[in-house]
Amino acid sequence: SSVTDTYKKFGLDAFLVRMYDKLNRAYTLTRTKSMVESEKIDDTLLDLANYALLAVIELSEDRYKAQQ
């Protein structure tokens, strides 16, 4: 998948950069009115959580492969 390919190329930084972007977006959404009316803080926080879960999955795969 593209997620795994990006992880293989850039390592954990690939997820950390995306999570940093989402944190910045959450910060902005809590301080200003969104220019996109349908954009909700909930969606941004769920994106952040999903990136964290994807990172954990990739790290777990690496650990599993290292044990083989």
C-alpha cells in the first residue's frame, strides 16, 4: 500500500509529519472559524488518531519481521 511504501522510504517521520500537520490544523480550528463550513475538529482528531494507529501497525510489522 502507499502507506507502507511511504513508511519504508521515510520511516516513522512519514507519520510524524502528517500528525504534526493535523495537530496544527486542530490548533487552528480551535482558534479561528474554519473557511470550510463542513470541516469539523472531530474529523481532524480522527485523522490524527488514524495516523497514530497506522504508525503502530507499521512498527508492529517491523518487529514481527525482525523476529522471523
